Amino acid sequence: MQRLINKIVSTALPLIALTSLTLLSGCVSTVEPWVKPYERSNLADPIMSQSRNPVTASYMKHVLESREGARGAEGGAGGGCGCN
């Protein structure tokens, strides 16, 4: 019985250590940002929107704002340089 326990511990311990190291390596943070300031203009491009036709979506948003008499409340737009 003792041999079985020793065998299980000797095989499970390296597996647990390897698994925990693998999971913890995903928590490493880097100093530099993922998106550089000069790359943010690419993210603000209308082609990056979720709709299939960004021009039509922009027009429909304008129509909705005009009909409802309110502006905004659809989230932030833009990108730019990231300056404050």
C-alpha cells in the first residue's frame, strides 16, 4: 500500500508542478502596452467595426439619434493617439 502511495505521489507531484507553472506563466504582465499609440488609428478604422456594412450602420445610428432626440449612449468611438 505504501508503495502505491509513493508511486502516485512521485508521478502526480511533477505533473501538478508543471500544470501550475503553465497556468501561472499566463499571468505575466509586460511593461509595454499591447496596442502602441501609433497602431490605435488602425483600430479606429470603420473596417474594424462589428457590423457588416459600417457606412449603413453609421447612417442608421444617425437616423436613430435624430428620431429619438438624443445623442450618444452607444459607446465611445475613436481611437487616436491615446493622449489625455
